[in-house]
Amino acid sequence: MNSITVDSKIVIEPTAVRAWAEKRMIYIELSDGRIFGFPGDRFRILKKATNEQLAKVKVEVNGYALRWEELDEDITVPGVVAGHFQLPLT
């Protein structure tokens, strides 16, 4: 895990150790043991992807990013953990 300092406090940024997809949900296991899931349909490119394409998710950049090579899509792990999505819930 990496840390940053914010207002003189050390903040641990979440990183992924593995990622996988089940149906339209993307799951990441974080370095602290938590498992976090989010709907792939909350991102424009992922919403158009097939289930097979979503399943090809890879952890990149030392756990800071999720990558779908075939879709040319990258999403940051700290961003999704913080709830930063492109599309509203429908």
C-alpha cells in the first residue's frame, strides 16, 4: 500500500491485488483484504462491453488501475473506491 499526506495526516490509498467480473459487476480485492464491487455499467465504455469483454479486466500500475486492453479502458482503483463514476444510477 502507498500513502499520501493530507493536512499532516497519513492517508493510505487503496490498491488492488486482483480483479474479476461476474455478470455486469466488477470486483476488486484490495491490499488490505477488503473486496469492493461496482457495476460496470457506471462507465460509458464498460456499459457497451459484452460480459466476455468485462471479464478480461487486469490490475495494472502496481494496483492503482484496472485495464481492459480490448476496450482501451483504464479506471483508477482509488477513484472507484471513492465512488467516482461516470454515469448516474438508472
